[in-house]
Amino acid sequence: MTTPDLRLVPALPEHVDIWMAMREEPVSRRLMPLEPSSRESLLKRLQEATSDLSDPKARSFRWMVEFDGRIIGTVAARELSRFQGRIELGYMLSSAYHGRGLGTRAVGMALERLFEWPFLHRVWLTTAADNLASQGLARKLGFTLEGVMREHYFIEGQRKDQQVWGLLRSEWEARRSRR
């Protein structure tokens, strides 16, 4: 599940400042619908999430992306419905690490973990229509563009379309068997 240089590690309260800094980067602010958040609200989100997929009551999970010993991003899985067999995935990398395939690898690692749940049928994620890098990540991992919600996001004072991407267990397993 890990490679020598890239790992998903449990998100801890001491990661809050790194996460805050990533959220404030110009690329993050331009491409993601980030509502203003205080340090305290982000800390609360870190404390409410878990990385323990065996917790039967948990609905929100978060890992930090570690590359060569440095925290460079985060991957979250939220709004788990065990009954429906679905979960939403979100991710963010520090802009200094964009364009290297690290986000794709980190999200792939999270998918490996999530699809270990026998009940999980579907994972979805969303991107802004102009976030070409996230769309590329979704395609590389086998997600299918399922729809567009017009002017759904408000980013830097502008309305932007939101794309919804989905990945079914059968698609993930077929992709894994081809590797």
C-alpha cells in the first residue's frame, strides 16, 4: 500500500498548520471551493476524522500524504454510507509537488484501502470544471465523468461548474486485474 517515498499517514492535530498553508496557496484558492476556515475549525475536522477504517461508527476519514518524510498533502474520504456502499473522496497537494503524479499515487493508495471494505460499491469525487489536473487524476484512476452541476461552486468571486466523477468497484477491480 505504500511506496518507499510516498505514504498515507494518519492525520494528526499537529498537521493543522501544514493543511492551513496548503489551503491558502494561490492554486488551491483558484481551483477549489474552499470556504473560509479558522485554525480551530480545521483542527476540529482533523480530530473528528479517523484513519481507522475498522471503526464501525466512523463516516469521515483523513490521511496526510507524506513524501520523503515531509507532509505534502491530504486525502479525505467523507460521507460514508455503509448501507448505500458509497463514499466521497477529496484531496489536496501543496503546489510545490504538483505535476509529478504524486496526487494520483496518493489517491490510488486511498482507493486501495477503501475498496478493502466488502460493502463499498462506489467512490465519487468532484472537481471544478477548470481544474484540469484533478480531471486528469480522475481519468488515470478509472473514474468516469458522470455529470456537471452548472455554476455550483463559488470560487474567488465567480460561479464555476462542478464536475462529478464516479468509480464503481467493478471498474476498480477490472483496472487492478490489468496491472
